[in-house]
Amino acid sequence: MSDQSIFITLLTIELVIPHAQSLKEKRSEVRGLKDRISNKFNASVAEVGFKDKWQRAVLAVCLVGSDKRQLELNTARIRTLCEETADIEIAAIVQEWL
């Protein structure tokens, strides 16, 4: 292996979907957000919490790269994307470097 550094960051995003009246509505909103994050940032995204709650969800977003500044920029953009998503509110966002 070369001497090149590898950085891994994990964002845990707790969401509230106040208008959702069923799991189907919630999953539709969450799936759309997951797809936008995954496609735009080449990130791994999974729903990891509140799977059986109508109006709550927790997403885990993982980014891997060799440029830490680029990863920081992308995590800021992911936060902005989540904040700008209609019909979804952010309860909490936690970032960890692994």
C-alpha cells in the first residue's frame, strides 16, 4: 500500500417528516433524499433508525476519499441539501471521522 492518506467520514442525520401519514409516504421522501445524496456525492447512504416510525428516520452517510478538505466541503453540501429539502426537517446531524 502507498503512503497516501485515506479519510473516512460518517454523517448521521436524524430527520423528521411531519406531513407523513404512513410508512409509504415516509419511505418515499427518505428514498428521494437518499438517492439525491448518493448520486450527487457518490456516497453510501442507508436508513439506520426509526424504520417503523411514520414521521422519523435516521440516515447514515459515508464518504471516503484522499482529500480531507474535499470531504469537508461535500459534507457541508450534504447538510445544505438536507436543509433545503421540502417536507423534511433535520432534528440532528453528527459528523465523525473514522
